[in-house]
Amino acid sequence: MNSNQDEGVKELAQFFHGCVKVTFEHLSFPLLLFGGRIFDNKNVELLKRTFRLKQCARLEPSNYISAVISDDVLEQAMLQSGINEAELKGAVEPPLLLLPHGYKLQCLYGKHRIEAAKDVLYPGDRWWTVYLYSNRMYGIKDNNFSAGDILRNFQHSRISHCDEREIAFWESKMPSRAMEDLRRLEKRYPRIVLGLRRLIPYPGLWADIPFNFLKRLVECASPTEISHYLDIIYDTWSPLFLDEPAHVDATSVRLLENRMPQMRDDANFINMLMNAGELFPSVADESHRATLLSSLLDRKGRILSLYSLVQDTLILQPCAKSLKKLVQPGCKDLRDALMRSFNGTGNAWTIQVAENAFESVPDNQSHSTLQSQENVSTAAYVQLWLFSIRFIESLTDVRLPGSKRTDDAYAYRETPSESAHQLAILATQLGFDSPQIRSLCVSSTIKPSARAYLTGRRPQDLYVYPPRWEEEAPAKVVDLLKLPKREGYEIVVPPFSIDSEDLMANKRCGLPQRESHCNDRRFLFALQVYSGEQIPKKYPTSFAVLRDIMFSFFGREILPSQSHPIWRRVGINPQAPRHDESHVVLSTAPSDPHPSENQDRNEYAQRNPGAGNGIVLDSPNPTQDSVQQAPIAPGFEDESSIAPLNQLTHISHSRGAEEILNAWDASRNNELIVFYFFKNHQYCKFLQKDPTLHERLGNFIGQFENNHYFATFHGLINSRDIIHRIDDLSVVFVYTETEHNQPPMANLWEYIRSFDARTGKRKLGNKEDSPSALTTKRRIDDNGASDEESEI
């Protein structure tokens, strides 16, 4: 026996209690043991034949099995059995140990022989000899470990090729259903398992992970989407601690998860915690902490964790269930099944812009037909998910937090069959085809629903129906429903962030509050979700959270790039979420050792218990007020599309720079200062009398000063001088590096008007001697360029 074996024997001896006989009712094999070994009935049948021929030989040490027991239960059982410690370890024949009623030993191996012996031994003789070890053998106690700890350590013991004792121990901690779900996950979706295993070194990510999370990962049938989510988690945390992942502690993860660092309030919150030493307290080096802070603040979207995934799959799973109605039963990969059923032709996106409207958008940016088809099919696939999220309460049995089954809006919502019918129609229009889709399309849903409603309120056992009433009355209801006509649509993007604490998103992950969802669903279309980024404000809106959930699963690059002309028609709507505190009902959950899945631990009130007290709030709908009160910027916008203040906005029309600025000059507007991004056909307007103008300008200019030029008609202007000279400015031109060898300077106007507003590209030809050019030169000469403005 070598030294390692000696040490192993000594270690086991510390926890060895002795040998006893234990009846079968107290032996438990709830899970598979020995790592990858699967319980096999063939082995049981073989052992049965052996036992019948040679008996069971239960007193031969080679046939003993091993189990663990807590010290206090063993002490109680010894008193009940009338045996002492010496008899446990030194008796010629092991004594029978009488265990408390209902108590089960956790056996480490031997399930095959016990199952075989149950069929061979007579009643009254069904016992086996067991080596007893303390459950402290691996230095743990059950109540100190969460489901996430058990999952992480079990996976680690398997991939690290630990000995069977450690593997069996962690396996014994898992419920049998969780073990079954894990095996299904490993068999069907090895990509997901690989993504989870990459996160094993980061212990803080595994806090508060429930066992039933494994089942949901399987039921989502979305390995590509979940793997994408896991990749974002890994890409977020792995660069922070390449060599010391143990620094990722649970407290820091809980404080950071689902924060959006691009929002000012979250950035300040992260900065404060890092400076106070509350984040990653085990990191002492100041330069390392500064690097960590910088990396965190550079993150786009939410800071994701495994808990974020647990919550966000509460949306993904029911939506996946509804989309499975479009494909063959038993689908294991929803994306694969739907992509195979896509038969759309051509190289144009079919974009749903409203519930009743579609637009065809040419793909003139792909370099090949194959790439174009991939882009088109992916966009169609994502739009099916957006529909299922919009109608999540109608398509599925999900009830959003804050829902009341007594609410009229909930009670009379679309029926599941009606919503499934509409989903199938959408799938057909987007280019999908399958027997299931065709079946749902032809099935009539409104008339049966009307019949069910009418007969439910006039039961046939209580009322006498007029002749043909049961057939004709529902038909009349259907005719009445045909009278209202669909209204027109406008492609409007809601704000992604706001400055009002009262209107910010209270939930950062998982199922949204029903009130916010009813407001946001109007905008849950591809063009709104995948529109360009807006200037971040203090707090994220609930729409921004839903948008980021889509990005986390499906990616940020689905539709054409922001240079595509389609985005010229997308306007920014500053309308904030509707707010009525009297109808806000937060979801409740019982107090558990770990947060309930329906309880969002990232709600603002829980993280900031004193928030909202003593703070002067904005108007109930400040951003909507800003639309009504914001002066129009003539030329840049029309009466029908007045943009909010302080927000970068796409110009909704296709007029060129010359027409825009002529209208602006003619208005003699002295209330506004406009920053004109003529290359991108965008603008941002500020109110001159705004008391916070300098602060707003500083935040705005700071986003662009490193990679943009600023200029007036007099020439280039230093970004630092804009704020000091704002009273004398009317329009500031903002643009990236020019196509000239030298800045256009006096020819700036020609450079500005050389861009086609429709395509965003420069026109060919030299127009320096055109009448408009001469007009511009006169304008510059009349204003008299100053030396100060001409310097960078």
C-alpha cells in the first residue's frame, strides 16, 4: 500500500462509524451513482439468478454497501437499538440498527444488488449489511448549499475526474427529478451544457439557481438562443478575472446583475459601490479595481448572470411552447424546425410594422444571395417571437405580475385559439409553411368563441333557444366585428431611458408587469426593437428591458444596418409608459431560503429601500409633456413629427440640407439650438432657456467629441467652446472625418449639401459655383467668421 492509499485510509477512518444491518425500507438510492453509470435492469436480472443459485452472501465484506448518516441520527438509532460504539466496529456479526421511522440512509452504491435482493428475499428477512460513514466525510452539511452550489460542484467533480466518492456525494444531493432533467439536457443540448460548464469557475454566478431551471432549459427547445445568452454571461465576467475567478462573489453578482451601466443612475451606483469596496472586496489592488470599474461601465445592455437567465427563460419558455404549434410535435430545436419550414423567396425583408401592416424592405447590403436569404429568414424567425411576447397572456397560460383574473381586459382578452390563428397567419405572411401552420390558418376561431360566449351566458338547460339561434346569433356577432376598421399605423419608437424615477422600469428581468407590458406591446415590432441607440438618460424604461432581453437571446444585428434607408422613416416617440399607481399590483411570493422565480430581486425598491422619499418628481408624464411643449424646429421637422428636446432623432422626411436650412433660416427661431448630423440625417435640439442646458450639452457633446467634428457656417469650432458660446449659436454641424484631404473650411456648405438625404451618400460633381453656393458664401461673409470659431 503506497503513501497516497495510506492517507486515503486514514481520512476514511476519521468518518467511519462501523458495520450494521439495515432493512431495505431505510435504504435510499434516489439518484444514479458512480458518475456516468446508468441503472440497468439487465444487471438486476443477472444478480437475481446469482442470488437464487448462491444465496445473497450478505455477510461477506465484499458484498457490503456504503452509506452516509448524520451523527445525531446515528446516536438516536444506537439508543433505540441498544447497541454501543464498540459493537458497531467490533462485533463478529453486525448488529441490526433500528432507524427512526421514515428516515432513509443515502447509499453511495449498491442499488443493483438491493433491487435484485428485494425479489429474492422473503418478508422479514429483507436487510443488507452497510458500512456507515459520517455525512461530514466531505466537510459539508446539506443546509449550507443551495441548488446552484450542488449543480456547480457536481459538474466540477465530473469534468475534473474526481474520485467516485465525491461524484456520488454531490449526486446524492440532487433531487431525482433534477438529475433526470440534467441527463435530458446533456443528451439533447450539449451546447447548453458546455456553456454552463464554462461558468463553473465563477462561484457567485450560481447563487439562487433552482433545480427546476434545468427542466425549463430543456422545454425551451432553443439551444441557439440560450447558448447565445450564456456566451454573453461568459464574455461579461471572464475578462474581469482571467486568472482569479474566485473573486466573483455572490454579493457582487447580486449587486451588479441586470444593471445597465449606460444609464446614468446605474453608472453612479456601480461607481459608488466600487469606491466603497462593496464590489469584489477580495480585490485589494487599486489599479485592478479601476480596470474592473472601467470594464463594467463599458458594458452594453444589462449585466447578465445565471439568475438573469433563470428569470428571462420565464418569458422564453411559454413563448417557445406557443411557437411549437407551428411545427411537428416533439420538436427538439425550434429554430431548426422553423428555418426548415421557411420558403420565402427573394432578397427582401418582410417586416411587420403593425398588427395589420407589413412592408417589404430590399436587402441591398448583402454580398450574396445566400447571405440575403439567411438575413431574411432570421428576421422572419425573430418576428414570430415578438408576436408571441406581445400576446403571451393570450397564447399561453402565463399570468403576468399585476394581472387580476377579474380585470375586464384580462377576462375578455383574445382566446388561445384566436391568437394561435393570428400567429399562423403571420407565419404565412413572413414566409413559413408547414401542415400545422396551414391547419391553424384555415380554422375559424371567432365564430366558435362567440358561440361559446353566448351559450355560456344563456345555458340551454335554462333557456329555450329560438329556431337557428345557436347558429345565427354567433354569425351576427362575427358580422358586427367586421364593422370596425383597422386604423393606419405610424412607425414610432418609444424612449429607452427617462429622467423620471417615478416612470423607470421596476423589473430588470423576467416577466414584465402587466401594466407596463400593455403599454410596451404596441412597440414590440422589429423596427422599434432594433432601431438605433438613443442618448441614454438616468433610468431605463420597461421597453428598454424587453429590448435587451431580445438582444440577449437573439443578438443585436438582425435587421439592416442603421445606414439603410428604412431607418429614415422610424421616428422617436418620447411617450413614456402609462403610469397609474392605483393599478400597480406587485407580484408576491412566499418567503423562501432562495428568491422565488416569480419574485424579481432586482426591483428598484428592494435594492434602494429609501428611493423616492423626499425627491421632487417630474410631471406624471414628463416626456410626453416635452412633446407638447417643445418648440418646432422648422425645416428639421414638421408639425406632425415634433421631436422631443435633448434627444437624437432621425429626420422623418427626405428633404436635403439646403431645403432644411433655408426653412430654418426663414423661421428666425431663437428658442432652440440644433445639432445637425447631416451625414446620418439626424438632429438633436435643445431649448436655450433650459436651466440645465449646460449640463445637458456637456453630456451630449461628450459622447461625440472624440470622433466627430463640430462646425458652424464660420468653420470648425472647439467642442469645449460650444457651451460657452451657446447663446450666439443657432445650428452646429456634427460629422465624422471628411472625405477631403483637408477639412472643407470655406466650402463646408458644399460638403454638407453633397450628401443625398435618401441614400446617405455623397453626390458627384463640383457645385462651388452654383447659386446656392454663392448664397452660402454671402451668408458666411455677412456673419463674419471669427478667428476663435475657426480654431479646433
